[in-house]
Amino acid sequence: MILLDGRKTSSNLKFEIAEEVSQMKLSGQSVPHLAAVLVGEDGASLTYVGSKVRSCQQVGFESTLLHLPNTISEDELLKQIELLNANGSIDGYIVQLPLPKHIDENKILMAIDPLKDVDGFHPSNFGKMALEMDTFIPATPFGIMELLERYKVETKGKHVVVVGRSQIVGRPMSILLSRKGNPGNATVTLMHSHTKHLSNITQQADIIVMALGIPKFLKADMVKDGVVIIDVGITRVPSDQNPKGYEILGDVDFEHVAPKSSYITPVPGGVGPMTIAMLLKNTLIACKRRQN
Ligand code: NDP
């Protein structure tokens, strides 16, 4: 069994990005600039945005955090989005989700300039992804593709089962792996909460991507020997054994599934660290596109 080490891979990737940024500086170009919009004080969102800003500093990017109050109206937020679209010094930006309930998330995502949409959530970018055109790919699926590529995991002709059809993970993952190219050229089954006989299908899978958010859902008797496992799930569960008072669990019963697998991502340390690295990569791409 080979561990798909997201920590090591993301740190290699950040090193490569940092090298490229130094070259850009040396040649007098401006460095990539990522902005993050955070509305309110949600603890998990504060943590995620904080680590995105820190990662920008690590690779030499400029970063801007626009922290707005929970009470901001939809119209005021749309004005901020317009300002970010018009700001020539910002290459890309993200709007951290979830937004407060009085704000229509789709309306906000639709207002983002697709050329600055480094999360790849705008319908124009999502459509381009499905049409196999050059675009921004959502960071989590992009990170999984990068892991598969760097570890040379064969996907061509394989039966891939993706569990979970969210717009940020499961559905784009199913599209990416069914596209032409490498990684890709797989035969993909996309499953969700209405899927019947789920374990009959996972037992036939060569590669399983778990993205549903139910800890230890995938058990050893649901997979065949030699399977490749990508575990996207991150759930905080209370724990007396951890000084933090909680532990992070994936969607896979790692202890029992790992011995049957050929490759597997750990949680934490698998898909998670790749997500931020790919956001940086998208920002670098956005910057280069704007400069060319
Ligand atoms: P969502 O809650 O948006 O989607 C969950 C999906 O799982 C839905 O499609 C749902 O089906 C499906 N589902 C729920 N129960 C079952 C079931 N019993 N059998 C089959 N399918 C089921 O989740 P996300 O995609 O946003 O996130 C999934 C997990 O990945 C979470 O733990 C999240 O924290 C984690 N995550 C990790 C990231 C990372 O960087 N590592 C990034 C993003 C998410 P239906 O559509 O029918 O409701």
C-alpha cells in the first residue's frame, strides 16, 4: 500500500510556485495577488481563510483579506465584488462560503469576474471545465488530479466511483476523470444519497473518491483488493484522546481499508493540504494570463 502524501506533495508544489514567483520578481514582473472575502465570524471560515493568507505569504504572493461584517447587505457585498473585479492589482479572489443566510450565494458567485474566479465556481468556468477547455478547476478536485498525476496512478480505462455529487467536489471530480487526457479517460459512476446498492458498486471500483462527510462510511467489505482510495471527507468528532478535544476523521475506515488498497490518502494529510496549494496554482495561472 502506498500513501498518497498530500502534505509532502503540497509542500513540493508550494516550493515550485515560490521558485516561479522569485523568477517573476527578478524579471521585474508583479507577483500574483490573491484576495479573500470573508463575511462574518464563522470559526471554520476564519481558520480556512487564515491559512490561505499564510500560504500566500509562504510562496511570495501578495494577499488581501476583506473581512466584512455579518450584517452586510447583499447589495453592499455585490458592490465590493464589483470593486474587486475592477481592481487591476488583484489577479484572483475567493469568496469564502458559507455566506450568511440573507445573502444569495449564487448571485454573489455569478457576479465574480470569471477571469478572477480562482475557485472555479462560476458557471462559465464550470462549463469550460466540462467542455475540456482551458479554465480554473475547483481547488479540491484539481488537487486530487495533481496527486493522481504525481503518483502516476493509472486512471485510463479504470472504473472510478465518486461518492457525493456536490458542486465543489464530487460532481467536478466525476467530470474531470471522465474527460480525455491523463489523469482521465476513466469510466465514472457518480453516487449520492438516492443511490441503491451502493456497496455492490463500490466493490467493483478500481478507484473510489469519497466525498460525502460521513466518518468511516467506507468499510473494508465494500472494496476489492488493490483499490485506489481518495478520501476527501473532513469531519470533526469530539475526542478525549486528543488535547484539542476533537479529531478529524475521513469518510473511509482507514485502519481496515488501507491494507486492501494499492494507494490511499490519509486524513488528515491527504487531499486537504492539496486544496490550498491548488488555489495558489490557480492564482499563479490567473496572474500569468493577465500579464500575457
Ligand atoms: P456536501 O454535503 O455538499 O455533499 C455531500 C454529498 O454526499 C451529497 O451529494 C449527498 O447526496 C451525498 N451523500 C450523503 N449521504 C450519502 C449516503 N448515505 N450515500 C451516498 N451519498 C451520500 O459535501 P461536500 O462535497 O461539500 O463535502 C464532502 C466532505 O468533503 C465533507 O466532509 C467536507 O468537509 C469535505 N471537504 C473537504 C475538502 C478538502 O479540502 N479536503 C474540501 C471540501 C469538502 P445528495 O446530493 O443526494 O444529498
